[in-house]
Amino acid sequence: MIRLIPFFLFIFTATTVFADEVGVVSFIQGNNYISGPRFKKAKEPVRLGSVLKKGDTITSEDGTCEIQLATQATIRLSKFSSIRIDDLLNPKTKSTTLNLVGGKLFVKAHKPPGGGPSDTELSVVNPSFVAGVRGTEFLVATPNQGGEDEELKDVETGVYVNEGTVAVSPDKKGKQTLVGENEEVVVSGKQLKKQILDEFVKEKMHIFEQFKAIKEENYQRIKEQYEKNDQIMNDYKGQG
């Protein structure tokens, strides 16, 4: 079980320099993998401090992986889960979109300093629903991939809210159902069924107490060091 120390400097494996926002792996346990167009191999092992970008897919196997998405949110994949980062703080819309391919995903959207309303949006999409949030804690559940997380195997497909409010719809154009603190919405056929948060799931929400956000100045240092390392690698390849 390993957690990120923010002041460390890392050498990463990406192949292109961007000024875009990034995700930083701040906690890992067990086997987790990253894949996507920018990687030469079909999948690369996730390491503490790995940097994630738009288009990357992160898959957990017998472990878990905690990721800070810029300064907007911290997410944790449970065992046998997979997400793709479709957008990460898009400069035009200030929105982030995560595609939950399968499994369970804990999301803690950070509140702005001072506690005011957030001007950024975060959405988790899946064939069964779309969940959009601004500053909240919630669990998104779908069937697992390649194995079963025994601790969460009884959690039905749906959205479970620990704090704040999540707007859930069957698709991007469907009618939204607002799900508040200590409420859940589960998928029943093609319908969304809203109800009181299950006590079993509520107990699992204690995991949010372990989340520790990287401070903005430390995140910026990690991002800048990543870009410098990547530029050096590209310059070296150009000389070759």
C-alpha cells in the first residue's frame, strides 16, 4: 500500500508534450494498468506518481488505484474496474468526463477554497446512465470486469451519494433525477429508481475519510516536472 509524497520528482513514459491538465496517481495497491493511444505497449503498469491524460484508460485488477484529476477531484477504482478519461478540465467548458467501462468508482469532487459553488463540471458516463456533479462524494457502480470485488459485489448498478447532490439521467438528453445526500438511484431495466441510501453502501462510504488531496502548488510542481522530463526525452529522440 503506497501513497504519493507530493514533493517527489518523477520520470514518466509519455511521448508527447501538452499543456493540458493531468491526473496524478497518488495511491496504489495491487496490480493496476494504464493504456491508450500514447503508449507503445498494450498496457503499462501504473506506478505511484504516474501521470494520466485525456484518452488514457486505467484498469485495476486485484488492487485499487487512487487518482487526483488536476485539482478538481480525487477518484478511486475498486478491484476489477476500468475507466477512460474522455475529457479532463476542458479549457472551453471547464468540464471533466470519465467513462466508466466497468466496475466501481468512488468520486470526491473537491470544493473551491472558501466553500463557494464550483465553476467546473464532472460527469461519469456509462451505457446505463450519466451522473453529473459539482463538489460532492459519491459511488458509481456497474458490473465488474474480469473478477469480483468481494466487498462490493452486492452493490447494484447505480449512483450512491454520500455528500452533496448528483444529477443522474439515463443518457445525455434524458430527464435528470437529483440524488441528494444519503440517497441512491439504481438501474431497474431502463428506469432509474431513487431511494434511501442502503446501510451497507453507507458503511462503505467511510473510504472517503482516507482521501487526501494534493495541494494545488504541489500538483503544479508535479505537472511542470512531468512536462520538463517529457520535453527532454523528445529532444533526446530528435537528436538521435
